[in-house]
Amino acid sequence: MHAASTGTSTTPETPQAADSRPPEDVSAPTTTATSTTAAVHAVNMTKTIDERLILDRINFTIRPGQYVTLLGANGAGKSTMLRILASLSQPSRGKLTVFGHELTRASSPSLRARIGMIGHQPMLYRELAAVENLTFFGRLYGLPDARTRAMELLEYVGLADRAGDPVKAFSRGMTQRVAIARALMHEPDLLLADEPFAGLDAPSTRMVELMLARLHDEGRTIILTNHDITQSLRLAEHALVLHGRRIALDEPTADLDPEEVLKKVGWTSC
């Protein structure tokens, strides 16, 4: 969803190699948000597309460093919400502020520089080596020493020994780890994780879970969308549930039971 992703391959990789070693317990070479204002604050945020109401007077607040899961059935407005949160779209009415700055068409580029995106599609060039992919994206963000930053992040995700290998040789799990490194290249304060576990096997899923948990521990603000309610409530500390174009639940995950969430939004299974 970054502007930098234009032209990249979005075809899921078929596992072709066993995952390399797991990431070592090293701190990410990043700076984290220190603002005392809310990370994200929505006031009566409304979105219409082609005169169709998608989001209706949405209100919520996300604190800096909070790990939030955004849940909702298909068609509930999650994708639209993510596009707005990623500064790729603006509310039709109401207001959204990100780290104290209101989202407008004029402010979108500067806000986008503070946001990283991990999706179920890796947004990487398959023919390029891992380090070349990250260096390319780093240069798009104007980083002065993008290659050094790329190698630091490949070390962080446990793939420094595979830095020179093309992404097409990686398993799905390894590719997703490179995608996480890509999302961190410009040191974003807010990380949007859109179905990051899609297509991963159990070991790779656990590895990505641990990486997101580590980023949260280091102070990142994380918003996770995921079709697995039980997993989402286990990973995140707070849940926002979209239903009927509005926020139906806004509560700590410790207070929520998966079955109660299902009943609230009319789903049939976790």
C-alpha cells in the first residue's frame, strides 16, 4: 500500500527453500514514536465511495505503542479503513489525526513517511536479491545509506546470510520476513499489518507473530487485520470491531471472548 510499492510483484511466492535460521534476539535499528498525542484519533470519520456509505461516523483512539487488532466480516470496511490509515485515502467527512497531524490530501505524503505496511502480498521484486530489494525501497525514501540500513534489517529478521539470494528462491515465510524488513526501512512509527499470516505454514506464522511482538515491545504502534479472531485476540492488546459501518466493539482483548465477538458481528465461526 506504500507508494513505493508501485510496479512490484504481488504474486505469492511458492515455497522453494527451507526457512533460514530464526531471527536472533537483537533490537531493531529504529527510532520509535515518542509523541504524547494519540497515535491515531478518529472523530466522526465517515467515508463514502460513489455515493455509497462505507464508514459511518467512526470514533476511536489508539495510543502510541499500542498493539491493536482491527476485526470485521468481509465488506465491513476494513480495507477502506486501512487505506485511510495508510494515508492513501482521506475521510469524506469527520477527522482523522495521525501522531497529532490531521490527515488531508496535502498532509498525506508527510504522514505516509511515518507509516509502514506489511501485507499478505510481499510487494517485492522476485528477481532481485533481498538486499537489493531493500536498498531500492530505501532509496525511494531518500535514505543516505540505504544498503547499510538494508543489511541491518536483514540481520534483524534473521536473513543476513541470505542477503545476496534472489527473493524467488525464498520460501513464503522467508519472503514475508523480507517484507517486514522492507516495511521498516524508513523507520515508521505506525505499522499496518494487513493479513500478514496469510499463506504461511505454522512455523513461519509463529516467527512472524514473534517479530510483531518484538516490534511492539520496542514501542511500535501496530494495527493488525486478520481473519483468525482467536489469534488476533491472543496477539493484540486492544480490539476494534467493525460492524454495520461503525465501531461495534472498542475494548481490551483481555476482556473479550472469541465467541462473544462472533455473536456481536454475526459471524458463524472463528
